[in-house]
Amino acid sequence: MSNTLIIIPSRLSAKRLPGKPLLKIKDKSIIVHVLNKAKQCKIGKVIVATEDKKILNEVRKNNGQAILTSKKHKSGTDRIWEAFQKIKNKKIKYIINLQGDEPLVSINDIKKLNRVVKKNNYDIGTLAVKINSTQYFKNKNVVKVETKKKLDFNKAQRAVSFQRITKKKSSKFYKHIGIYQYRVLALKKFFNLKRTKNEKKNKLEQLRALDNKIPIHVILARKNVISIDTKEDYIELKKIIEYKI
């Protein structure tokens, strides 16, 4: 049995695009697209953690497992910890936080994340891709990660910072892909820490880890990922998937 668990946090109340997990692309909801991708990885059990019964029902209707969580969580990671507590599986040593709004996420990149994190026993691992447009540096919706050394496909590097807007166009800045893998003990520590001023100011929960000296290792992914944050993102992604499939 695998000691890795994939949890997909999902909710309907996103401010910029309410209801997005249930928006349809190619006759399937976005959350079901992500659920199916996670299953195809075949690296462990897959669970959707949600505060909404509509999402719960959608997942179960499509042969997935879902857990209902509190509506009070400030972040997806906090929601993941609650779901994990409800599962009560002591054999799980690693948890992947897979975003519920990224249906084009690469199966191979998820597998690589799992492989590298487990091999090196990292506390937290995440993915990033090379920045191919200078416009990303000014776009607050595109999170940038700065690493200690330049990334290559063979070795992970520690994250120095995560930023929404940066004027510095360094080769050590990458576009962050919001997928994380935690050692269970590191996730427990993270959950019990108070939200930091830095985290609140930038609205980036990963800064809670860095502010408390929990290392985050960044792994270079091969495929860029489009997150659905706005109606325009949804329309663009819908076109890509419908023409591709």
C-alpha cells in the first residue's frame, strides 16, 4: 500500500470566480477533471476535501471519494489537515496538496514531485517552471518563487521567497505551480503555527513555512499549468482542452 495520499481542497466561494469547481469543460466539471488526473498518477489514494455539499455530491457521483470539512478554514492546507485527521490512516507519511482548479496539471510532474520528495525526505516540496514572459513579473495573479540556486531538471533547490509582484528579473525566479507535497510531521507543524504577518499581507500561505524556518524545496516541472482564477482563464482553458481532446 502506498504511503502517499493526494488531497484536493475545493470550495465554491472563490471571490474572483464563484462556483468554479463545478464549471463544465468537455461535459465534465473542473473538479472531476482534476480528480481523474490525480487517479491516473497511481501514486496513492485520492480524496477531495470540501466545505460544500454540491462538490461532495459531484465527486461521489463520479466515483470519487470526498470529505466534508469546516467552512472556517483560512487556507487549503488547513482544510487538508482536517480531512487527513478524519481519515485516521497512520500508514500515510506524505500528503500531496493538489489544487482543484488546475485540470491541465501534468501527471508526470506530480509523479516526479512524489519521487523526489520521498527520496530526499523533504519536509515540503513544490513545483515551478521557467518564466517565459516578462509580464509575469508584474502580474500579481502569477506567484513567483525565488530559489537559492538556479533550477535544473536533476536537482531541487530551496525556496528563498515567494512573491506576487517583483521588479527584479533574476534567473533564479520561476513561476510557481501551486502543488505541494508534505511530510505528515511537517504538515502537522505547519497547521499548528499561527498565520504570519508576511502570509497575511501577501496572501501566500507558503510564507508561513519560510517565516518559521520550515524549508520548501522547489522541483523544476516540464509543463506549465494554467490556474482558473477568472472568467477569462476559464474561457481560455476551455478552448485549450476542447480543441486538444
